[in-house]
Amino acid sequence: MIREYKFRVYSFVDKEFIYFDIYDYPQGIAGGVSETQQFTGLKDKNGNEIYEGDVLQFFDEDKGNEPCEVIYELGMFGCNIIDTSNNKDFWQLYYIVTKLKPIVIGNIFEHSKLLK
């Protein structure tokens, strides 16, 4: 399987994402943009690409259905999950996608209110 290396940055000026691949970094975006976010290589249950900074929704018996932010930590993509006992745990994104079938409901720039 060939890994796709795709990225995005959020333009605070234009209020939209700029998407690019590893060979095509857009010129002239030095100021007013977020840090670069990488495509995880995974898609949600509706076929939407999942990037760092996306907010996912899914259901788990212990976790419930609180939204979580996709982050890169411990050398992998995942989410910090707060369970019903208020314990924080890092879950691998691959597990979330294959077992819990999440959907992308937003991102941290345009939908920050989705996260508590």
C-alpha cells in the first residue's frame, strides 16, 4: 500500500483550509495560517479524509459519545479519550476507525465549541 502524504493549513485570513501534498507546498502563506496538519491516511465511515485537528464523533460503551480531537502523539495518530469515570486515555486512531466507525463533525479552527 502506498502512503499518501497530504497536508493542510488553516488560513485565518480567508477562513478556509489550504490543501497540498508533500511536493507542492503553497507559496505565499507565511503569515496568518495554522501549523501544518497531516492527513492520517484514514477515512471516517462516510469516506471523509481524517486530518490532525479534525473533531470525531463515535460511540463507545465506556467513553460515551463525546467528540474528540485527532492528534499526533506517541508516534501515532489518535485521540485523548475521557471515559465515564473522568479518566484520560490515548486511543489509536486506527482502532477508532476500524472498530468504532467515527464521523468527522468538524475541526478545531471552525468548530472549537464541539470540544469541552
